[in-house]
Amino acid sequence: MPEKGTGVSVDEANYTSELLTYDEAMRRVCGTEKDVLRFAWAVFVQTLEVEATLADKSRERRSLQGTT
């Protein structure tokens, strides 16, 4: 899915990026780029897990306090 206007300078005026699934991105990169992608994905997934845990705890606290 091309994203137009994502360049940061005049030199990149025609630059486009693509939004890919993790699996498609893994198919398109090679070498150490795969290592970087694996690491970034692991950090992203861990961040989602931490945020979900914090949200659960916040709901539990509000429930115990009788608020929503």
C-alpha cells in the first residue's frame, strides 16, 4: 500500500513507502536487515503486551474502587 508524500526533503519528493505485513516484510529484506526487523517486531509485540497489562491493571483498580 503506497504512502505518498512521505519523503523528508526535496531530494525525496518522489519517495513512497509501503505498509507491509511482518511476513511480507521478511520476504523482502535480506541479510542483517532480517535481524533488525525481527528485533523491532519483538520490541513492538512486547510493547503491546506491556500496554495491555497496564490497561488490565488499571481496569482492576477502577473496579475495586467502584469506578469505571
